[in-house]
Amino acid sequence: MAKFNFKEKLQKIFGGKTNFDDDFFDEMTDVLIESDIGAKLAFELIEKLEKQCRELKLKETSEVQNLLKELLTEYVLETTLTPERNKINVFLVLGVNGVGKTTSVAKMANFYKKEFYDVDNFVTLAAADTFRAAAIDQLKYHGEKVGVRVVAHKDGADPSAVVFDAVESAKSKGEGLVLVDTAGRLHNKENLVRELQKIDRTAKQKASEGCYKKILVLDATTGQNGLRQAEVFNDAVGVDAVILTKYDSTAKGGMIATLGKDLKLPVAFDCFGETYSDIEIFNKEKFLSELLGN
């Protein structure tokens, strides 16, 4: 099946048109829904777009594109996660199995190690996914490759105890960032929620004031399914920011707008490749320009 490309579909609809009629706006609605923006938000956006196009008597496609970009800007949220020096920072990394959570933790570790290159052992990884087979070994492998410490217990250990020890290790140096890799077995949702809530309490108590963040990793290609995942984790422990994996703004990027509209969740990073350096701070302006082709 051919890959959905939002920008190409949008450009095809515009096609140099100067008459923006009902058929045009119906096609626009369909493309927005295909981009995983969600039917409710798609209808809301098109209603606003159509009304303002008529009021402003827009005739150029570029004008309509700019107006759509302006409308989407309200819903696409961004944030920057900056650990504080001389404090204990804890970033709890959440997400279901298979979204690239552990790899994202490694990419973040590499990113922050470079950002805080002047501080020895600034980043510590906590292997708090003690349930999934080989999860601890996987994180240890990444830690060795990136060159950061990994605090781990044996398989089946209490994840909260792992977090406790990792933060104590960081405290012994007086500052640092602890990145916590967690389990994501949504098929056993009740147990997962209880476990995450316990880890959440421990991490919040141990981090310096204002230095604790909960970050959700979502596969950008999963669309509305990703939104459902966000709802589960947000209800369980609250989410401060999102990391998108398998990121391609020209495809199903509409989910980002829905996350902002429905859950008020900003995006912090996007991950787009296989190497540890394939992570970048999310830029709303760049995302919308690439999404809309303007």
C-alpha cells in the first residue's frame, strides 16, 4: 500500500485553484482526517477555514495555506526539556512496548551528555522496566554504547527501588539527570498503572523541586491509536511532554495537533533514524511548514 503523504495530497487539492467551493473544503476535510488529525478537529478546522476564506475573499492558494497554518498553530504545541545544573533532574520515560521507548532513552542520554559535556557522569539511566525479557540488558547495551552509567537490578525487581537507587547515585555527585526507562505492557493495564503510580511517587520525592518530568514516547505512524495511548498514560500519572519516533511530518503528522487540542500535550523531541544522534528538538514552525508545504 502506498504511503500516505499529506503534503502531496494537499498540493493536489490546491492545484492552482482560485475558486474555493464546497467540494474543495470537503476534500480538505478528508485529507485532514487521513492525516490522523481526527474527525472532530478536522471538521472544526475546516469550518473556521471556510468561514474566514469567505470573509477575507481569499483567491490565492498560498493565502489559504497560510490561513490553515495559522489555525493549526494554536493546536500544535512545543516545549523544551532542559535539565537544571546543580540539581537532581528525573525524566520518567513512558510508552507502550514497541514504540521505540528504550532507544529513545538512549538518544536522549546521548543528547544530554553532549549538552552537559562539562559535567562528568551527568546522565544516569535507570532500568525500571524489570518485567520485559531482556529490557535490562538492552538498556545496559545502549548505556555502554553512549557512555553513560546504568543502574539496574535483577529481572522482576521492584522498579521503584531501581529509581530510588539511580537517583541516590546522582545525588552522591550533587547534580545530574536520571532517565528512567519504564515498562509499557498495556495488555495488563491495571497492573501497569499501579506500578507507574508507585514509580511516579518515588521519582517526585527524590527529584529536586521543579526538576521532575514525565515524557511519553509515541510512534508517530500510529495516529489515533497513539492518542488513545496518550490518554491512558496521562490519566495514570500525567504527562508533561511527548517524544515522537518514526517521525515524518509529511505523512501522518496530524496526530500532533490532536494531542495539543485534546490533551494539551506539547512535543519535545522527534526521532527519525537508527543512530543515537537521530533526535532533535521539535520545532513547531518547521513542522507546520513541512506539513503544509509552505
